[in-house]
Amino acid sequence: MILIEHLFIKNYKAFKKESIVLGDHTLFIGTHLSGKTTILEALDLFFNHQLDYRYIRNKTQDIVIECLIDEKRYRKVFSPPHFTMNGHKCIGNFNEIHHIKYLYLPKKPHTIEHFFNQCIALNKTIHDDDFDQRTIYNANLFFNKISQVRTHPTVEYTLRLKAPLSLQTQKKVRAEQLKLTPVESLILGVDHCENSFNTDDVLPLVGQSYQSLLISKQKQWINTFPYTVMPLYKHAVKDEMGIYTTPMHKRYKKTMILVEGKYDVPWFETALKLLRLSERFRVIPCGGYGNIQFVKQQFEKEDIPTIVIADGDATVSGHKLKRDIIELYADYRYINEKFNTDFHMTPPHKYALFNRIKEKDDVVKKVLSSWAKNYLTEDAAFVQEIKPWLMKA
């Protein structure tokens, strides 16, 4: 599958400049104003060019949204004063990703009529005779075709409910309508998903979508989410550890794998999939090895089991990799291809890696985490090294 693996946001709402790691399906957690909604809105700007001028941090600077998709960079730049897309500064052939559709559902849900039109718009062409159960869930709910704007061969519908629907019915109708919206590459962004859907409908919709990015405040649901849970810290990890421990409940707990940073997450989550252990563990980035012991202590206070796996150069108690940093487990031929280096074998230590690459460390980690997500195998040295630790946990 071709997924958005990393997202870069500059000069928009919560983020002056930030890189975010995305899983196949990701639930974002964090305190108020930590940037959860900004991620979903930035993707709405990238794919649908929906811009709220109030959210521009510095109106004299560009807004930059960049997605790493299938190991390729796609960057859109929106320049002042009108913040239209600046083609001279953009990167990537956007025709290569035109098939990817992004559906954003905000914290305060749109009206059912608006939502249905969003779903209809995801389809390439809707013909006049398509307004039936193939396209619309329970078309009898609506007065349809009140005003048609025909641009042959498509028809734009203005929908109006015949009668008001209860909130619970609206949530059910949204879920059923999405099931009738077959888009090959649909990315679903849902802010406070409990506001748009009934809880029981969310995971089936996630499984149906190509990729999903969610926000929720329902503690039980956060605790049981079977995919990536990514924290966004507005302040220091030590000040905001409660975003993890507060939702936890002993009935649903997994063993927490405590790792150093966000770019380690794709390595470990891919290894868990390969070893068929995803249901037993959850990967927790701690924002640096200096925070690992604190995070471990907070989980232990809640009687939540943990396992620490740090880089080889870290000074922490727990399991440590044989190599200095996790990036040294990447294929040296891939490193040569991406960074124009000439390694004949895996670099022996992190200094040999970073000193030869003319890119920021953050960029190197981002690119090599993409390698892990796409090319890591069960017999790889990294997977085999951590396997016995996981089996014993």
C-alpha cells in the first residue's frame, strides 16, 4: 500500500515547523493545542486546498505542507499575500497522487447534507441516473435534485432532508454512507470521531479506508485502539505523561515498548507485524532516552507492563541494541541511493553515518524509518535481535 509515511507542516496553526510520523491508521492523543487538529486540517489544505486564513502563523511567510508518499516527497507551498499555491516552490509530480482522496470530518460535524455531498464528490463522475441506493444511503431521506448544476456528464446535487434526524441516527447514516463510497485510495481524517460516528462503527470504517487519522477523547476507545497511537506533546513529556496513563485500564492493557523517539516507531511497529505480535504490544516514543526511565515509572505506577529497548549508545537500564542507533540497521545500498554516499557495508557507528551525509540528522532518520516500514523483513538483523526480548516479555 502507498501511504503517507511522514507529514511536514510549516507556519500553520499549532506548528511553526514540525515533522509527524504517520502509521497505516493513527490515533493522535495530546493536550489542548498540541496540534492534533492542525494535522488533519493541514492535510485538508494539501489535498483539497481548504485554507483558513486565521490559522496562518506568520502572514509574511510561506505555508509549507509536505507528504512523504511511497518514498517520494510531495511539497505544496502557499505564498503570501494571497496564499495561493506557488508552483515554483512545490516539489513532486502531483499527477502521481491524484487518485488519493482526503475526507476531513471536523470536530463539529457538518450537516448531513454537506457530508453526503462530500462523499458524492469523492467519486469521479456521478451521472443523472446514479441518484439511488448505489450512491446514496437511504435516498428517501432527502428531497433531491432541488437545484442541479449540470456540467455534462456530471450532476451536482443540492440535498435537503425531508425531516430532522436524531444525533444517533445521523452518526449511523454517516457510517452507512461511507460504506457506499468506494474510493480506491481514501484517507479519512476524523476529529473527535465520537462526534461523527457511533463508537462501534469506527473500527470497521478504519479497516475500510486506505489510511485513517483520528482524534478521540473516549478513554476506553483510546485504550483499545489496535493501530498506532501517536502522542503530541505541547510541553515536555514529563509534564504531559497523563495523556497516556489516564486512559489506561487494566482490562485492556498491552505491554508498552518504550523507545527513544518518534522515528523509531515505524521500525518497531513493522517488526511487530512481521513477528505477529501487534496485539500484545504498543510502541511508545519517549522523546529521547533521557525520558525513558520517567515514562517507565509512570506506567509502573498504573501497573502497566513495559519493556525498554533503546539505541546502543543510550545510557539507560533495559535492553539496548547492539548498534549505536537504530538507523544503522538499514541497508547500506539504500543509504547510498538516497543520500549519494558510497558505503561498501553498513557504517560501523553513528558518526560514520552522519558525517558522510549532507543532510540534517532529522531528515536521515525520517528517510530510514521509511526504509524500515517498506523493506524490513523478519530475518533482518534488527528484527531477529529484538525477537527474543519480545517473546519473553
